Amino acid sequence: MFLSAFPNSEQCENFRYTKDVFAPNSIQIISNVSASSLDYVYAICTAECFANWACNAVDVCGTFCRLIRGWDSLYSEENSTDVCQRYQIECSQGEYYDRLSKACVAHEFCDFESDPGTVCFLGEDSSDDGNWIRNSGTTNTASTGPSTAKFGSFYKYMDAATLKRNDEVTLVSTRTFMAKSYCLTFYYHMFGTQTGTLTVLTQNGTSSAETKWTVSGENQDVWREVPGIDLNLDSQTKILITATRDNGDYGDIAVDFVQLWPYPC
């Protein structure tokens, strides 16, 4: 039986205040709910959330709230103008409470902070032309690559100086997936006058891989976010993230904080 943690709410629940949070990833927001006063927000948000099985947290932000799905992010883009109170059924860091299975669900992510990355759902493809390099700080070649990770201390990158033109390095998923729609998000860095191409693909069994997202060329010396790529996966389908070298050493391509959300974008 759930017990209410919201004041002035009769809703049966186990949500309780856990912390103050900044704005979450946009794909986590089911909807925004407004009310005429703070007292009404608690009651309305409770009812709205518990009417939707995907909702596993509520962010109360003055006289409106957000219905939230998915886990607490391990990292976030801080926005001091948008701080809310998070109410949820608390799990371990990086997990979320699935109200259908009544269990805490593991976070599928790669932040490359540990080596080997035991929690990372991506590994090196043994059939490509090289490996992604785990790195902290600048890359081996000046005037290309990031100077720091997007979050934490480490990221992975393709070292263009060690490869030939059109060589590829690929990260491939190592998990077996349930048959449903997922959403892939990550950050990428493509700085250098000879930057090649970064591609996300899926491959079912031995069939040809299908491109789901791609970007080419220099994108300035900044980390950019891929806000969401819809992927239909099943037990026979793999995710591939491939960097392709162009025609010179000034083309390092990096990725950081890759997440696979268990629902569509």
C-alpha cells in the first residue's frame, strides 16, 4: 500500500521529497501541470501522475509541476533559474522505480569514468579498423578534439592521427534488449578542420546496418547534445556508434555520457 507524502493530498502513494533538482532532460517530461495555488499543485500533480503508469516522479515548481519518467540523471545542465522539488519513490542512484513491475530498474548508460566500464552497455567492435580511446583532458593532436569531458573526467574518442582515410571505429551494444522502442541520447564533440562523420546505426542479426542519425564535418570546439534518437530494438538488434576518419589528422571525434532510455523519445 502506498502512503501519501504530499501535504493536503489523499492520494495513495509512496512519493516523498528527495531533493531539489534542475530541469531534467526534455524526454523525461510527460507533461506540465499548472494550478492556481501551491496547495492545489500537490493534489492535482499526485492525481495526474498516478493516472499515468509511466510517471514515477513529480517535480513541484511553485504553482506548476512536471510529471517525470525515467531515472535521476547522474549529471545535469545546471540552470539556477529553474529549481524544483523532486518527489519520487526513491531507488539507488541511476535507477528508477517502474510502477508496473514494482521494482527499481537499472540505468543503461556509459560515462566512461571507470575502466573497464562494467556498467556501460557499449563495447568495442572487434571487426572495425581500430578502437575508441578512453581519455581525460586534451587529445594527442593539437587543434582537434575536446580539452575536457562533458561530464566527469573521462570520455572516448577516435584518434584520427592513428588511422587512415575512411577507417572506422565502432562502439557496439553488449546487452540483449526487450522488443520495444527506446531513446538514445548522448553528447558529441567534433572539432578540427579535417573532421569526418559520426553515425548511429542499428543492425538486426546479419542484416545490413541501418543509419538512424549522422553528422559530418567540424562543429566547433564545443560538446553538443543529441536530444533523442528513436530506436526500435529487440533481442537480435544491436546499436552501433561509428566514427569515420576523413582525410587528415585534425579530425578527432569524441562522445560522452551515452544513455539509453526505456521508452520512445
